[in-house]
Amino acid sequence: MGNIRISTLTHISLNEMMEIWNRCWQGYYYNMSYTPEYMRVWLDLSQVSLQHSRAIVVDDKIAGFALLSLDGPDGWIAGACIDPDYRRKGFFTALMRIELDVARRAGLKRVYLEVLEQNHAHKVYHSVGFVRMRQLNIYRVQIRTDCPKVKERPLEFTPIEKYFNNRRTLFNPAWQRRERYLRRYINIFAVMNLNGSAGALFVGDKNTLLLDAWSTTVAGAEDLISTIILRSGASCSLTNQPEDQISTFLKARGIYPKAKQYEMCVELT
């Protein structure tokens, strides 16, 4: 196999990170190829700590990596993959054990990740201590064919601070919908219904992108979907959506997830 060592990613350039990312994600269930700009945005939004991220190097070639993001006592695996040429050699399990040791020495109390339902990597995650927390759904909704008729009174604009203050008491988001993560976007705006039981966060002007959606009632979910229809184009996406009232509302109308993920967590001691 040659010389094998573990390395940090501290001194890696943006273009090198993009090359490694694109190469190692080949053959995945979805196209994960990034441009340099998208790679930069991803690292910035995710607040990846290259200092705390690790790579497996075989004969001076990076054969796999694990990216770690930090948020107070919590960590998140922002991407972990092995180059197709080096898979099925036990590298992934070793890499995850090393990354968790790094997280532990960094003082983290727990580490989260999301994994697709069909991805066999969840077996590795389980073997190193991760446990399944909940299902997260990914929706790709075609507005004209899937969604119900728009109501006359959609959600109203609301100040960002009021949005997050209200959401904190009602909704437990996945990592990429945590407040700190969402606040890193620029040009965001929020809407909520009158009783504050449902809300959504968008970014952009002409090409509005849905970042966040939650509801504690089915009625609120109906208000929410109506607003999404008004502010989106021909389609919209809901990602990392827990099994909640929005899921209930969509299921009742025959709209099901395009993919399912499991949120997993390991407690570090």
C-alpha cells in the first residue's frame, strides 16, 4: 500500500481542497462537484476548521478526508469521504476514529453528522459511536404540479431578530439550519404567520432561495407552503426537514421526500 500517514488540512489551498473534494466524492449518489467559488462559500458557511480536519495520505496523495466544524461545545462533520481508488481498505473507519479523537482533544462534547438513508457509511458511523437521532427529509417540490392552491393571506415579513427569538422556543434545527449558520448568509429576510406558529427564511432578491422552514401546526404549515409558492419559481427545495407538521401537511397531499437522511450524534467523554 505504500507510506500511510495522517495530516491536517491547515495549509491546503482552495483549489487543492476543491480537487480533493471532487475526486473523493466520485461515484456518490448525487453530483457533489464544486467550483472554486462554491467550495469557498461552503467552507465559509460551514465554518470548517482546517486545523481540526484530517486527511489520510498515501504516498503523498490525499486518499480521504474528514472536515470538522465547531460551534461551541458541538462539532459537525461537514464532509467525510474516501477516494474511490482507496475504498474498502479500512481507511474510513480509521479516519473517523482519528477525527473524533481530534474533536475530543479540542474540548468538544458531541459531534453531529447527516448521512443518506442508503449510504452504507452509516454502519461505520455507528461502529465508532454515532447513534441515530432522527430522520431528516429532503423535498424537491414542483410548484405548478405538487403544491396546493395559494391562500389569500400568506405569511408576513418579520424582523430577523423576532424570527430567531420565536424559532428558538419552537424548533430544533439540524446543523445547517442552526441560527449561527443561517446568519452567515447575506441579504436574508424572514416571514412568520400572525400567531408565530410558522416561519420561513429566504435569501436573495430575484432568485429567492428558501433556507429554513418550520411550523408547529398543520394550519401554519399550509400558510407556510402558500408563501413558498408565492416567493419561489417553478420549484423549491426543503432540506434537512425533520418529521414535523410541514411533513405531515405535505404527506397528506401526496408529496413525499425525494431523499431521507439520518441525523446522528456521538457523545464524547
